[in-house]
Amino acid sequence: MNSSVLDRIVAAHRRAAETDTRTLDELERAALAGRPVRPFRAALAAPGMGVIAEIKRRSPSKGDLAPGLVPAVLAKAYADGGADCLSVLTDSEFFGGSPDDLAEARSAVDLPVLRKDFTVREADVYDARAMGADAVLLIVAALSQPELSALRLLAHELDMAALVEVHDGGELQRALDAGAKLVGVNQRDLHTFEVDEARAARLAENTPPGVVKVAESGIRESADVSRLAACGYDAVLVGESLVTSPDPAAAVRTLKGAR
């Protein structure tokens, strides 16, 4: 998505946050009453190229992708194909998702699950934990440095992973300054909307050891996975090509088999 789309989505989430009257105390209680957290980062740090398979109905840029998907069925197909983790869109307005999608997918399989949404406040992290997520997405471009640091720390305190998404070297440094141990490099340029394969290689070189590296966007076939593995990535996050595949299990299996 380009920067104007990202800005519009984040602004909508911040407006919604202003109308939320729940207290952090009650949100924390609901979060801690949730099911035990599954090890999201550890699943991707294991040997071999990890695959985070995404469940999403549509996107602002492509429109409908799989509006009639059944989260439990797709989650099982991904698991059968060897996916290491799931990513589930819970944004309703722009992606057609919901917290129910995440809860249904997580109940269907044993895989760790990322809540793919636009985290802008502490309540979002608590909500993610309460709905069963094992990880949250923090987009550096959408957050101030104090917000980024505070939200990553809160996720850590709740035993959750935080996938910190970056698009350039400056954002990567901000992620590292905030203590990120799981970094997602989005290959899609926020301004041109083009996939820049050189970006992934460049940022991988500048990511220190000990940080799990995930490549995002524009990943469609085993050749893409092989290229990213050669750059030092630990995992890929793949959505569009999987949800539109006639055989999602086979599609994941192909990505997992890449060398």
C-alpha cells in the first residue's frame, strides 16, 4: 500500500481509538485471561526457511482476493502444507477481516498466529492477546519512536512477539533502537507501490545477528524464497498468492521446499 493509503488507515484507527471508553485495567485483565501464548518468533528462528501464511479477504490495493474464505479451512490447509505461522487480518474497514477470523483460525490449528492489523495504542496489544494472537504487527512508519518502544515492550510483557515492519534503513535503525528482535522488511515501496527486491538484500545486510528477519510483499514462487534465503532471511510472509491459490496447501509446500 502506498503512504497515502497507510496514512488513511492509521488515521481511521486513531480516530476509533479516541472513542474507546474501556480502561487499560479491564483490557489487561481480558488479555491475561486468554489462552497460553504460542512461540511465534521461535517458530521462525528454527532451521530452514519459515513461512508465515496469511489469511485475508481483500486489500485496499487489489480489492477482493478471497471474500468467501473460511478461516478454519484455510488455516488447516496452510498447516497441512507446512506453514510455520499464520497471519490473520483483523481490520474490517479496509481488509474485510475480524477478530473472529483470528480466533477461528487459531482454534483450527496449533500454529502461532500474528494479528495483522494497525497497532497504534496499548489497547490494541491487549486486544490482540485477548483474541488469541501470539504476535502483533508494529509498523514503524505509522508510529512515533516512543509509541514504537512502548508497544514493543508491552507485547514482550504479555509474552507476545512483535513483528516490527520497516521499509528503509532509517526505519530499520528505529526498530533496532526500540529493541526489535523480529523485523519484517516490506519489499513494497510505500510511494511507488513497486516491489524493490534490492531493498530486501540491502536491509538484510544491515540487520545484526540475533534479529529474526522476515521478508514481506511480492513473494509468489519458490525462486523468490530462494533469493531471500540467500540474502539471509529467516522467513517470508505471503498472502495474496496463497489466498488466491486453488490449492493453498500445495502452494505453501512449494514455498517451503525452496532452497
